[in-house]
Amino acid sequence: MPQSIDIDIRNDLTELQRVMESVEHLSEEQSWEPGLGMRIQLILEELITNIISYGYADSERHEIMIRLHSDSESVRIRIEDDAGPFDPLEMETPDLSVPVQEREPGGLGVHLVRNLADDIGYTRQDGKNILTLCKNREPSKG
Amino acid sequence: MDLSAETSGDISIVNMPGEYLDASTVKEFKADIAAFIEGDAKKIVFDMSSLQFIDSSGLGAILSCLRKLNGSGGELKLCGMSKPVRALFELVRMHRIMDIYDTRDDAISAYK
């Protein structure tokens, strides 16, 4: 049966733990295939860390709203925040073919997210970033 | 993070503790690992058997270790990766620039 959960967090990295636990809970409830929970956790961890670490010009309290929807075909993620405009689809892909001494440690997070998700959408609306992602589920066997 | 290390001849094997190497643990990891990679040891193995989750900051930290070691004439080999962790190394093509082995013995043997 499809299931949705809402997780509202503050712009504080310690809140990530709560997000990870919610994903784990949903993963168990929805009997996700092995590995899917870790991928969803990684997508959320990368994006939320980015928002909290680099998105805000002030040190005020802000809310980040996360919605997860799981059904037999996919897991959908919606993240809404009032940080500065940030479209991960516009970020340059890091050059992963260069020798080790020229590889920059940064820029891998968005690359991971773009490769782990099957579909990503971004809009800026009423001063908010709205990011939607979809990860397809593997067809169940048998 | 309490990194522990063992030696086998002139090879230092660092046990990466904990299941997570991500934004919440990477700062501590970088501080703790500095003693190993900036010391005299030139042949290092990271045993990643306990690691279940790594993010871009964790991958970046391991890349930094490799760069530092290579810059000072050292070498780094990785072993014991779980399948999901290995998949992430492949996604950012770090498997092409890192020496990755299934087991600790394989990594140690590769130095000999």
C-alpha cells in the first residue's frame, strides 16, 4: 500500500539523524529491496547537508520540509526550503577522468545525487527551492 | 572516532571504525587519520569492513588521504568494502585511481 511521510526539520545538521531514521522506518514498512534505503538516505543526506551548510546567508532558524512517498513502483522525494536559489541540475559535472593529483575532492555530492536518482526536477517558487526526485524500484521477483 | 592500527612488517593497517563516514563524522576522521598519513608509514591499508555508509565528504576525505600519501612517496590500498560502498566508489570513478582489494590479506600481499 502506498505510504507518505512528512519530515520537517530545522537548518541544523544534527537533524539529519532524524531524517535517516525516518527513511529506515519507511524502508521497513514498505519492504524496500536491499540497497534502496541506503541510496535514498544518501540522496537526502547530500542535498540537505548542502542546503544547511551553504544555502543560508544568515544564521537564523529556517525550516526544511521533506516529503517521501513510496509505492510499488518508485520512491518520490520532495524537498522544500527557503535557502538561496540552488538548482543542482545546473551544476557542472566534475571531471572524473583526470589523474589523482588533479582530482578535486569537492563537487561529488551533486554528481552522486544526479546518478542515484532516476528523475530530478527543480523549481523556484515564492522564494523557495522545490526539488523533486524519483527513484524507481526494482520489479519484485516472483 | 578512535582509529586503531596494526602493522604487518612495514605496512600499517588502519581499521576504519563505525558504520558511517559522512558529514557527521568526516571532520573527526580527517583529524584522526592525519597522524597515520603524515607520519613515517609509507605503506598503508584502510580496512573498511565495518563501513556501511559513505557520502561525498567521506569519499573526498579518502581521496585527500591518497593525494597526501602520493605526494610524500607513500601508497594507500583499500580493502573490505561492502557492495554498496564499492558501488559509490565506482559511481565517482574512484575505483580507477585507488587500489581496492577484497580482503586485508589481498591488500597486504599486493605490497609484497
